[in-house]
Amino acid sequence: MSTTSKQLNSKWLAFHRPKPLARLSLFCFPYAGSGPVLFRPWAQRLPDAIDVCPVQLPGHGNRLAEPRLTSIGPLVEAVAEGLRPHFDRPFAFFGHSMGALVAFELALLLRRERREQPTHLFVSGCKAPQLPLTKPPIYNLPAAEFVEELRGLNGTAREVLEHPELMQLMLPVIRDDFTVCQTYSYSPQPPLDCAVTAFGGLRDPDVSQEEVSAWRDQTTATFSMWMFAGDHFFIQSALPQVLQLISRQLND
């Protein structure tokens, strides 16, 4: 794709600092209610061979004025179209929680359309898609109850939770992201051909080690699983170890 085409679609990538010598792009998908700022430090910590591409979804961050998509199908279709110009060299996907579902469904969509496919899929803090929800959804709770649930999940900054104006701005974004996750319905399909690596937190109250290991059914290629000290947001507390494993697996 031309440089002009990439520039027209640059709204899909935030905090992206291209690495001219990179041989592979790593597209990173954030968890519900967060954004690509989560991956801002990754570019400096991963080797120059890996170009970190943090994905900015519609209705988030500097795209807040755009309509958000609240179901996985239309969201993934939009992501596929937006990122198409950036699939001009080998690439891999990383996604945490909601981001893992987006990355997984995007890989399936690219395969259905016989387009470029990732060489590696990293899924983090997310139970395998074929497993049913075991807890009642919270996306449709009244605002006060929804906020209390967010406090218990430990993924929303206290500064946001305790700032009424910020919460008024962010609550619809977070609720819509939870709608994507909690209305997700898996359609059985043949497993992927790319390698899959699954990460989990040993103290994650929502995703067990068994639910992480079930991702092995989603690939015919190499599968590996790594569990880290920490809760659902271990990718922050165990970031050095996570990045070391990503670097090792992409350089093998």
C-alpha cells in the first residue's frame, strides 16, 4: 500500500512510532474501557525488529466523536477495513481481555476473506471463546451499580472513578465496550493455522488457568500458555516478563 493510503488510515493507530528496520508489525488491542496508551511503552521495550502498532477503536481516545460499535461483528469488520493498508508486511496480534476477542475474530475474518493472516496470535486475560459466560453481565446495570462493579474489577483508575466529570465522559465508553464482550457469541469454526500464545493472571477472579488453557483448541499450530503473578491486569504488573516472552516468540 502507498504511504498516502496509510496516512489516511492513521487514525486507527495511536502512539505509533514506526521502526524503519522492523520486519514485523505487532497490532495491539486494548481491554474494555482502555485505549492504545496502554501500549505506549512497548515500542521502546521491544526490539527494533518489532513495530508496535497500538490500535485506536472508533469512539475512543481522539476518536471520541465517532460512533462506537457495540457488537463484535461490525467492530471487527471496521477494524479489518481500517488496518488493511498496514498489512503490508508480516504481522502479529496481541489483545488483552476484550482486545483478545477482537484480535481472535479479526484473524478469523481475514481467513474467511482469504486475506493476509497473522503469523502469531497473543491472547491475554481472556477465557477461550468457545467457553460460555459464567457470571451475569454487568453492561446493562444502572449507572451506580455499574460503577461499583468497575471498582471491584481494579481496571479503572481511581482518579477516573472518583472524578464525576471524567466518569460522565467515560462511562458510556466503558459500558459499550462491556456490551461488546458480554454479548459476544462464538460460532464454531475450524482452528487457526497460526501459533497462539495465551497469557493469564494467577489471581484473576474472572479467568481461570483452565479457561486460558482452552485456547489450545483454537489452533492447529504451536500453542503455549504462560501464567503470571497478578490479577486480571497482570499485563501492567508483569509487563517486563510479558514483553520478554512476546519478543522471544516473535524472534524464534
